[in-house]
Amino acid sequence: MRGGTPLTLFDCYPPWGAAWLPDGTIIVPHSGDLSGAGTTLFGVPETGGALEPLTTIDPAGGEYGHGWPHVLLDGTAVLFTILSGTELTTRPGM
């Protein structure tokens, strides 16, 4: 089996994961710029089309982004990470 011609759906900033729903919707985080601030989740048809907003961040609650969506096994819900706080930290060896 050979692949087809690539189709650009849209430019995604930042690249914080993606998830493909059984109905052909692709869930992606998008902020419109490279900073990642204000990133929310959008749905876009696998054939291309307009981005549809799916989540809204809560700045008053300390949120600044949503990312890394994962489709749950039944295909009817998406689990995602809410980014909040003032800094990201990593541990050695991870």
C-alpha cells in the first residue's frame, strides 16, 4: 500500500500532541503563535476544513493551555492535559 499526496490541514502551534476520533475528527492544540500561551483544543475534519474550538482555558484558575489529547477506548471522549502554574520543571532521568 502506498501513501497519497500529503494534505496540510493547518499550521499547528505549539505541537502538543493530537488525537484522531473514530468519526474522522482530529483533535489538536492550537494557540496561533509559537509561545503556546492561550493554547486550547480544536477539532478539524480529517479531510481539512475550519478549526472548531472545543475547550476554553480558565486564566482566573491559573490555566494557560490545554494539550496532549488522547481518545478514550470507547472513542466518545478525549482526555487532555491542563497546563497551569508558573513554571514547568523536569526531573533528571525522565
